[in-house]
Amino acid sequence: MNHFGKSFIGGRWVEPRGSQVFELVNPATEQPITSFRAGSVEDVDAAVQAARAAFPAFADTPVP
């Protein structure tokens, strides 16, 4: 089983500040696929701030 422990926020991988661990289960076999640590309110706030900071440059990106 894979264990993913980081969140991609602001262009870099960071350790989530939450302590709760979730397990993802394959519904067909009911076997665990992976587990991951939940982000905290602070992680969500950091992700929203990063998205807001990136939006102006992204919005100016021409459509191919």
C-alpha cells in the first residue's frame, strides 16, 4: 500500500498540518489502496492564498 504524506501547495510539496489519516479502499476488492494525511484549516488557507496569488498570471495565459 502506498502512503502519501505531502500536499502540493504554492508550487511545492509540503507536509500537511492535520493529524487525521484517511485510507482509500478499492470498492471492488475492499482492499486498501493507499492512505493519506488530511490537511488542516491552515493548509486550506495556504492553498487558497497560493491560488489567489497565481491567478493573475494564469488568467493572462493565452488560449492555444
